[in-house]
Amino acid sequence: MEADDSRYLWDKTGTPDSEMQRWEELLGHFSREAPGLILPVREKHASMRRYYWLPVAACLLMAVGAGLRLAWQPGPDWKVVALSGTPLIDGRPVASLGRIGVGGLLETDGISRAKLRMGLMGAIEIEPNTRVRLTATGAGRHRIALESGTISARLWAPPATLFVDTPSATAIDLGCAFTIQVNETGSGLLRVSSGWVQFQLDDRKAIVPAGAAALVRPGVGPGTPFFEDSSEAFRSALERLDFGDSGYSDTDALGVVLSEARTKDVLSLLSLIRRLPPRGRGMLFDRTAQLVPPPAGLTREDAIDGAKVAGMDAWWKKLGLGDAKNWLVNWRDVFASVR
């Protein structure tokens, strides 16, 4: 290459040497501007830009999950929020926010109200003139004692998470919202507004669904669940069966219950069947079968003997009362519980 043509090496303005042109052609596909070389680099960088946030998001999700897990369960002491007036914890006033530990007593007078928070899983409102004691908490099982007054609980938790002891029976939450009233003698009333509650004293049980209620008496336990829009005669006769001197042998009271029962009241009839003597069970089967036919294969004798538990369960399901804990139906309760 001549000296005056060396400019080609620097700015391409000189006369190119033929050998130089040949090498340019051979090495051209390795150029930085060649499409085959630059496109993969761009794609790699674009891919990196597109997914760089994934590790960050994973860390954030793990942190949020850990935080929710810690906040979900209540700690060894529960938050108490004063809603009105001046509630007391172990005799000490709660101005706005306090805490109660196991064994602690929460009291409200005639003008005060409070809320017990069970972490993020639920809340219990304490109405005026109420005494509540926190008796146990931890390991997914929590227990309070309602000595007197009224509480309203709303939970978003697995079944049998909260136990409420009263002087006459224990309420076991099967989800998700209920109210209990207890007077100074120990008598009371359970109302369920969402899900189910099991009310029991020893082996005497009442399974109460949403929209229904059950009375309770000291020394006896819970009565038969009933819908509060049933007739007064129906409810009065049911109370005589549950708590009267003659008990479930009171044929007159049973006759009123059977004659006054509506299709909806089959809830009470099926709840009664195990409590009645055999003759009463036969009468109850006949009336219940008129209102809601029994499932195929369940006979009158089966109901009297209690021989086919599966058949009785299938009869219950025909009432269309839903499952004891249906989170798909009751999902809104989680938002109400944290307010």
C-alpha cells in the first residue's frame, strides 16, 4: 500500500488496497454492526430488564407472608379497643387501647363497649354490662369465658378455633358470626348470623345454623335449635320439651310442635329426634316426612332405632342449610372482622 493511500486505514478516504478489501470481506460478519452479533445482545439485555424484578417480588411476598402469619394469630395477650365509655381490664380503665392476658377480666358498665381482637382472624364485641375472661390462647385454640352479658363474635378461621364457655354450656365456633347473651342466673340465648355454632354441655349438643337460635339453661345445657320467625306456640312448646318438668315425655308439647311446624322448622324436628323416646320418634318421623321426604332407603324403623346415621345425614342435607364452614360463601366476614 502506498503512503498516500494509508488514510484508508483511518478514515476510508484513501484508495483501498485489494488485500485490505479481501480481509474486510472475510471479517465483515464479525463487525460490531453485523445483525447476527448485535441482536442477541439486545435480546439478552431486554430479557434481563424484563425479569430483574422477579427476585425482588419473591422477597416481598415472603416478607408479607411472614408478617401476615405473625399477625394472623393473636399473641399471648389480646388487644382491647375501647368503643365507648371506659371498659376495665382487671379493674383498670382502658382509655382507648389496652391488652388482656390469660386470666384477665374485661368488664363493661352500662355505657361502655369494647372489642377484643384475635389477631387478624376475628374480633369479639363486648356489649354494655358484660364480664368476659380470657382463659386460654395459643396453638390455634382460643378460649374465653362469658360470665354474664352479651358478646358478638365474627371470625375468619378454621372450625373449632374459638370456644366460648358460659355458665350453662360451651359454644364452639364452626364459622363465622354469632351472638351470645347470658343473664346473672346463667340462662341465655345463642343466635347465629353466619355459618354454624356447636352449643354443648357434656353429651347434650345443639348444632345451630345461620338464622337460627338456641336457648340454654344452667344444669341442663342447650335446647333444640329453632328459627326465630317460627310461631310463638311452636317456640313455647319446644321450650317445654327442652326444659319443662316432663321433658321430652310431654306429649302435649310434642303435639303442638308437630302441628305448628313449617317446612323450615324441620331443622328443629330433626334435631329433636335423638332426644325423644321411641314413640315420640315415630310421630316425629311421620310429620317430618310430610314436610321433607326422607332420602331413599331411610325407613321409619331406621329413624326410631338410629340404625342409619348416613341416612339421617342425607336427610339433613336435604334442608339446604349449607356446610358448617363454607369460606366461599362467608368470605366477606374477614373484612368485617378487622374493622
